Amino acid sequence: MSLYLHVPISLYPHPPCPCSHAFAPMSHHLYVPMSLCPNHHIPMSLSLPHVFLSPHYPCCPRIPQFGRTEVIDNSLNPDFLHKFVLDYCFEERQNLRFDLYDVDSKSPDLSKHDFLGQAFCTLGEIVGSAGSRLEKPLTGILGKKCGTIILLAEELVNCRDVATLQFCANKLDKKDFFGKSDPFMVFYRSNEDGTFTICHKTEVVRNTLNPVWAAFAIPVCALCNGDHDRAIKVEVYDWDRNGSHDFIGEFTTSYRELARGQSHFNVYEVVNPRKKMKKKKYLNSGTVTLLSFTVEAEHTFLDYIRGNPSQPTSLHYLSPFQLNAYSLALRAVGDIIQDYDSDKMFPALGFGAKVPPDGHVSHEFPLNGDASNPACHGIAGVLEAYQRSLRHVQLYGPTNFAPVVNHVARSAATVLDGSQYFVLLIITDGVISDMAQTKEAIVNVRPSWWHCGGWWHPWVLGPLANGGSGKGLRPLRG
């Protein structure tokens, strides 16, 4: 039989409660590992635990699950390898529900499995507990004690590196009576309170004392949360079919040590503490050697649409042979509209980048680097400033339009007699992160000052106006 935990949670990134029209902002990512401590009232036949996580809204009981853990064979005290990455919003009440099931088949239908208990809490309860560690009793079965679930939360650092490692072992202890050993390794990351949480488990290599495990990839944030000196504990076991795996030994290392790659620094003695205490001549229970270590950044979809300007996949790529998409769009429109400007001086602003000298994220920085006078001479000057700025800023999200709209509105507000008009041209890849704020910025501009339309990606600006008349645009407050 199998146990699994069904974890229904009420938080974002889940969709907000269908009864509510409010969308809350999201902030810190939390890394939530779980383990179970069933008590003696749970029958011994319950051996394969599995946990589900879903949003919990009392007014909307049928909310789809957020995720589920792996199934763990033959264990009444499972330590789940699968972790949930959740968005923590301090000012919101984010309700969680965890359901535990005994898995009887491969069916995804929960009615096909035995319900063993559930726990309710908020994400804030976990974060606010001592050491961000919360124990909750499992309930839901009348007159029965179902055990305890342990929840841990830790804020993830902004690290997208993925490490690939491969290990082998030599002369491990023989644990099987009729054979050698079936070794596998379990990796644990240390927590801020000194405890350890499982983060990876290798495959089992059958009937050998000198296993070579397959290479595996693991996010650096899962291995050490970006702290290169944080302890990593590795335990070596002999696999048994009944789940009572035999402990061979353990060793500790760190990301910084592993990053040295294959060398004499990364040959570890596998030590069994009990054997070491009992036997004076005990040395070790074998050795584990790091065969290879590589690390690379994991790319997201935004990397490909925003991208590094030095990479051909980026829309901002500066080719020595042709203009990129942004330059082509700017020249196509700019060459036409510049004829209607008498002095040919165009203020040019960028948005969505980390700018020097302190690397803060800005959504209205001058392309020419001159905050007091962002104007460029002619469209050729704008193109030159744009291309030069790409070499000095780091493209960064989110994509906010409102600051630029407000910037132009402030300039337009200085001309009260109608003797000048202002044209705001926004060139974008179609992504907008602050639609509500942008709508409000446009609404707050005096109606006679603006006309809103879209070009290139008309659906971006199209929703901001109704036929260009402004009807249907209403203030968001008051």
C-alpha cells in the first residue's frame, strides 16, 4: 500500500477565490519541505505515503490542488523529497490544506485511495513559527489520531544556477546476507536552525560495493539556497525491498567544496558513527568520490524574449549586419513623425532595466544617460542612444508603462495654452506588468491632452481606450 499527502492550499499563485475579485500582489518565494510523524494508532499496513497541496477556501470547497508529493514506499515516518515553491504575500491570509492518502493504485482519482487525515494552517503560521517550523496534528477521521505533519519554510534566494554532479563509491560495507549491497545516496541541505531537509536521492545500484551513480542535476537553491558554505549532509544506504534500508554511513560537504570538481578534496570517507564508537580500529565504511561537477544558469522564457543583447536570440541583439526588431520599429515610425517636429529633439526613455551606477531597477531612465536633458537629435540620435545604452544597462523586469506615461503627462502639463502637442510612442514586445496603473495614469491626464492608440502590438494599448474617445476609461479610485 502507499501513502501520499494531498495538499490543498489557499494562496497565490493559485487563482484567487472565485468569489473574490481582488488579486493580491506576490512577493517572496518560499521553499516548503514536509515530513510526517504518524503515531502508533496508524495501522502498520499504511506504508506508501503521499501528500497533496491545494488552495483552501471555505466558501469554495472544490478548488484544484496545487501539487502533490512523491509516493514513499513502506514508511510510517516519510520525509518527502518533493518541495513546494510558494509565493508568500505578507499582507494576505493564505490558507493551506494538506491531505494524506494511502495509495492503493496508480489512479489519480482520490476516491480510489484511503484517506488518512488532513491539516489546515496558513502560510503565515509556518513562516511565523519558531525557526519557520510548524507541527500540526492530522485530523479528519472521527475518533482517530492520525499522526503529525511537520512543515518547514525558507525564503529562496534569487539563484537560477543548476548544478550537475556525478559520484561513485569504493569498498562500501557489505550489508546483504546473500549478496553485496544495493547502495544509494540521500542528500540533505542544512536549515537555518541546524536541522536537515532531504533535497535529493540517487537511484539504487544493485549488488555492488563499488557503485557508479548516474549524473543528476539539482537547483543550487535546493542544494544550499545560494549559501556556498552551508553544510550538505550525504547518507549512504543499502536498499531493502521492505523499506527498512540499512544505513552504511555518512559524510558532509558544501557547495564550495563540490565546486572544486574532481580532485583529492572531493574524496569522502563514509563513516558510520555507531561503528566508530564501538570499534577502536574502525576507519570507514568505504569512500565516495565526486566524478564531475558543472554548473550553469537555467534560462526562462523571459530570457528568450528579453534576452541578453549579446545573444542572437534576443530581440535587442545588436548585429553588425542588420538592425534588430526594436531599431527597425523605431526607425519605421520615427522617420515619419520626425517631420512634424520643428527642432527634431526627441526625449528618449527606457524602461525595465538595472541602470548604473548602483544597479537599481528603473522604468524611466534616459537613453542618452543625461537625466536633466534626455532629448536626442533626430531619430538617428535616438537609435544611437538606444544602442549605446544596451551596453551599459542590464535588462530587467517587470515591464511597467505607467512611469513613462506619467513622465510625459508632467511635461504636457507645463503647456497650458495648447500651443504644443506631445506624442508618446512606446515600443514593446507586448508584455505589460502594470495594466491597472497604466490605465489610471492615462485617466488622470486631462482628456483634451491625449489620444491613445496602438501600433505594432495594438492589443497592448488597445484596451486602454475605447475607439480613441476615452469613453469607458474611468478612474480606478473614487
